[in-house]
Amino acid sequence: MSTDMVKQKILQVVNDLPEGATFEDAIERLCFLAKVEEGLRQSDAGETVPHAEAVRQLLK
């Protein structure tokens, strides 16, 4: 994603925060969106784990 697109997403997130939002609220939302973007990138690249393997890893 280009730096201009990232900047626009960041600005949109900040603009969409409620009036009483804190710095922590903004950071939490941005971190969440960054992780979602990374997950989508990994999925598009085929870097996924089959469901059964994910369950096995979680139950260790």
C-alpha cells in the first residue's frame, strides 16, 4: 500500500473517532487496523494455516 493511501487511512480513522476519544483509543484502533491489513496481505499471499492445524496449535 502506498504511503499516501496509508496516510489517508490514518486520517480517516482519526476523523471517525468519537469526540471523547483518547490517544489510547486512536492507537488501539490504528494497531487493530494494521493487524487486519497484515492478515489480509498474508491471506492474499497464501500464508495461511488450515483450520485443523490452527485448532491443534491452540490446544497445545
